[in-house]
Amino acid sequence: MSRPRRVGLPWYAAEHYDALRARLADGGALPPHYETWRIATEQMEQVVRQSGVEVLRVPIEPEVFAAWCARTGAPPDASARARYAAEAIATDKGP
């Protein structure tokens, strides 16, 4: 299997983090504090970039993501966020 040239990284804005954690099926698995999540995610992003893969941050906004989940029948979980981000970079305009 070949490595993708670019990947979409679900990205949360500080102002949406608490609302997303409350709405996500797996929100309790995310760190309770935004800064903890941001630092860990930026570290992972750097590792992926160093492997030669372009990383594109895809904003996950509570209302937009909830509407996408309802439209696609996807539960609001990590798998759906990854799919949402992949669709966003595939279309270059968002799902």
C-alpha cells in the first residue's frame, strides 16, 4: 500500500473545543484542555510531515460537522472526523 501524498487533519479551534467534546460520541477520550490536545496534535502533525506527507488542517466546527453527520448517517466519532477531513481535502472545498 502506498503512502498518501497528503492527509486531512481534523482541527479544532479553541473556541469550539468544549462544545465539540460535549457533542462527540468519543469526546470524553479527548484531553479535557484544549492546549493539551493542541500540543499533542501539533507533535503528531510534525511527525507526519517529516515522513514526507503534506498535512492539511481541516476545521471541525460543531454545527457544520453535526449537519454533515446527520446528512451522511455517520456517528460523531473519530472515524467520522477522519472521513470528513478526507472528503474536505479531496474536494478542496469541504464536505
